[in-house]
Amino acid sequence: MAASSARLDGSSSSPLESSVCVPGKAEVVHTVFTDAAPKPYVTILEEPNDRSLLQCEVHGDPEPEVEWRDSAGNTLPAEKTQDERIGNLFYITLRTTVTQTGLYRCVATQKTISHQVSNEISVYFSEPKVIKVEEGCDVTLPCRLWPVVDLTLKGFTWKKRPEAGGRQKDVFLYDKGVLNNGQSEEVKGQDEQFRGRVEYFPEELKQGNASIIIKNTLKADSGDYFCYHLDPQKPQMFEIHLVVVASLRRHRSAPDECPLMMT
């Protein structure tokens, strides 16, 4: 039985033997080692409002045939940005752009050794929700992952899109239990505008709830917010458009007097 050996890069090396018989001479055996491609590495490189750029990285020997497929098994148009041999392995990088919510799969095939391996990634496009709230009220920006992901030991972040001539603002970051909400001097990054005014739902992290509450809203809080799930294998993004309007009452005696309008 032929033996196989594991490599540090995740691929496995297996010998293929062939023999040649020549009359009157000893049998000649040729051994060729192959490297079965490991599971492809897939990620989202860019995710604007209306499309996502997906990347798949594969290596192995013989050279793998790589393609992107949608959930129906259709092969997608793709661009090969890397195709080179480094040492004993071929390295392939393939990119495709998608515009619809769905499950996408990168498939690597090595026909000569009857080997095929794949990895998938989910892409979600949501219509931006519009939330209106009166200035001075608290507002919840919803973000629930689907399929449900336990966020306790994972990460998510909220950012505010830059306005004309401005810069992107970091609203909130949760990364494996570490926060940047201004409660710890060791954790930096949260924009000064939101310091001490953002809360989350720690008891609901296991249910995939990445929502946040912005306390005592300001007119300057109006704008586009993005919730990102920080998982390169299955990233998700949600968009909220927040509108903070002038308060209709100067004094409020209870939080439930704050009307909330969502469209």
C-alpha cells in the first residue's frame, strides 16, 4: 500500500507508481509524488452597498482547476489573479463579484489524482433600514446574524459612514469579549463622539444579537451605520440609516415618551 505524508501547508503528499516492463530486463518502477489540495481559503475582499468581491486561494500539485459556483451549481465568471508555481506547488487565486444574497462555493479539482475539495461562504445584502428618533432619546440599531452565530468568542463592529469631506467613525467594537466602548483605557479606537453613549446586549450574544443602543442621541448622530460580523469565512454586513430629528418636547419624564419610527 502506498504511504502518504502530511505537509505543514495542509496538503498531503502521496506517491503514484507506474511500471514499465521491457523483455529480458528487470521491471522499472517510476514513483511520482502528488500534493492533494487542502480546503480552499475563501474570504470577502470588498463589500460595497450593491456587490461583494469574493476571493479563493488554493494550492497543490498537480495544478488544481478552480472555479466559483453559486448555490445552484452554476459556474460564475471569475478572474484569476495568481497562477504560479512556487517550489513543488501551484498557487491559484480566483476572484468573482456577486450581487445577490446567497451561498457561494469555491471548488478545486485535481482530475489526474481524482481529488476535489471545496469551501463555501455566505453573502448577505440587506436593504438599509431607516430609523428616525427624536434628539435626546435612546435608539437601538438592530443587527442579528443569520444563520445564528454565537458571538461570545467572536467579534463584530459598528462603523459610521463618512460624510462629505469627513472620515469613517468607529462606533463600537466587540472582539472576543474585549470592548472599545471607552470603559477600558487599554482599548482604543472608539470615536470621541460615541464615548460613554453606546451599549450592547451581552446576554444575547449567543443568539447572534450584535445590536447596539446609542444613548441620548444627538443631531450629529444622523447618518449611515454598518454592522460587520468579523469572520473572514462567513462575514455579514447590515446597514442602518439613522435620522435624529429635533425634539418635540423640551422635557421628558420617561424613556417611553420617546417615539421611534422605522421604515
